Amino acid sequence: MVKVTIDGKVIEVAASTTILEAALNAGIKIPTLCFLKDTNEVAACRVCVVEIEGCDRLSASCNTPCEDGMVIRTNTRRVRNARKANVQLILSQHNTSCTTCVRDGNCSLQDITKELNITNPVEEVDPRPLRWDLSQPLIRDDSKCIQCFRCYNECEKIQDLAVWDVIGTGRNSRISIAPGKGKLTEICSFCGQCITHCPTGALSARDDTAKFYAAVDDPELITVVQIAPAVRSAYGEMIGLPDEIATEKRMAAAVKALGVDYVFDTNYSADLTIMEEGSEFLEFLGKKDNLPKFFEGEVNGKDRCGDLPMFTSCCPGWVRYFKIKYPELVPQL
Ligand code: FES
């Protein structure tokens, strides 16, 4: 354990604790932008800087561990000015057309700009250009990227796919598909975790609303919507309806009111899938040669017996991940 003083409060914490965590434990809030606990601790944005007595430079609290006797100040004029300057620097490369941004109202950069009371427009804004094929299911907009590395580390450390890398150097650097890895559709599971963890609108899912309405408005087309169970349980929360109001029947009625011809519950096709999976599994087990090896556990690596074990999942992200990472096991899918 080590003893540190933060804004006059003496606190005892484990030696590896960062200043940010220690401050949080003591009820002192330090603003952050790039930080993601255990995933992204690269101190890219320097919004969380603090003053440490005896140190000339300000330190990023999110990746500086506490040392015994440290005296830390989190809210001095110097600290506030530095945070402001760092966010202004980010804004100078950011496309700030917030009103038309998909993340307007749900953007960490917007929040921190307000929190630091940055009200003057930043002079000479020069965002990176948008270089992306907008027909992809996942959209990356360089003009809104703050190079926080959240997507990079989330994909590499948590999702285990390492789709993203840094391209170019200095002012021209940007995050994009790792060179030599192939097309996005070949290497990405489209799990959406990079979008979820992006603090701005730099990553988003392609918006197919116009396509949807075009189909609904086409009298030659019969439109069918199939809704997954996850949507049923989450849509009420999204639009602020209590559970007893946000029923699946109301959801189906709303979709029909939009002009859709048929609405199906994914549970129905899930039942069909389970029956199909069950039949396939019985077929696998029926192959006599496989049975002893299966029960002896010789089902991995070189000794894997034929098509056992069998893998299955309803999650398209999981299935894509499986196909990308373990193509040799695809016959068992
Ligand atoms: S939050 Fe600490 S450097 Fe970005």
C-alpha cells in the first residue's frame, strides 16, 4: 500500500493503482476521453492530466501509478488550461458539424468540450478527409476520429481480430484497416464493439433507413421484417417506455404502421434452427466411428475426429468470427 495526497485528501491505495482510480475512490472526478479501463490506457488525449508536486510536466492520471508520498492536484489553473488546450487541439482536427452527426447528444468529445467550457470556435479547423467506401456495413469517418486508439485496442485485445492499425505518420497518420490484412468484409466480424467504444461519431453503422422506406414505398415489393429477441427487450429503454407498455405486440404494430407487410418474431426461426441443429447432431453421433473418440475427448487439434464437436450459434458476429479465425473448423459449424 502507498499513501498519496490528492487535492488535500490523504488516501491509502494499492501500489499499482493509477492516480485516476485513486482519485475516483476518493470521490474526486478527473475528466477522461481516451481511457477505457484495462483496454485502452495509452494516454493519447491527455485530458486527464494532473499536477504532481516536484514534477515539471503534467502527468496523465489514467496511466500514472501512485507512488508513496505523492502530492497530486487535479484542478489547478495550470491543469484546467492544459486540459482546455488539449481538447482545443483535438477540435482543430475534428469535423464539428455536430447537428448532422449520428452521435450528436451521445458524444464524449461534445461532453468534455462543454465540461471544460470551451465556447469559442476553434480557429483553423482542418479535419482529415473522409476516405471510406460508404457501402460498407461499418463506416469510418476520419474527419471525426480523435485517434484515441479505443477501436484499435478493443478490436485487438478484446475481440481478438486486430482489424485496425495506424496508417501514415505525424499529421498524416490515421486509423484504418491494418495493411495487408485484406478487405473489411474478410477480416471483420461486424460485432460493432469498435462503434460502441468510439467516443465520437468516427465509427458508425451504415444507415439503411432510406433503403427501408424505398422498399416499403414500392408497391411491387412485399416487405418482411423479422425482429430479434434482443430488440424486443431493449427498444422500450431506448425510447423511454416502461416494460408494461413496450410489449412485442406494440412493437409489431408499430412496424406494420410504417407500412411493412409481414412481421415475424425471430423466436420462430430460432425454433426451426434448434430442430435442424438437433437433427444434425443426432446424425453426427450416429456415425459410429466418431462416438468413441468423441467420448474420449479426442476432439481437438490433429486428432479431431471428423466433424465433431459440432459448433453452433445464433449470433452472426460469432459465426463471422469463427469463420475468420478458425476456417479449418468451418465444416463443424
Ligand atoms: S484519458 Fe488519460 S490521456 Fe486520455
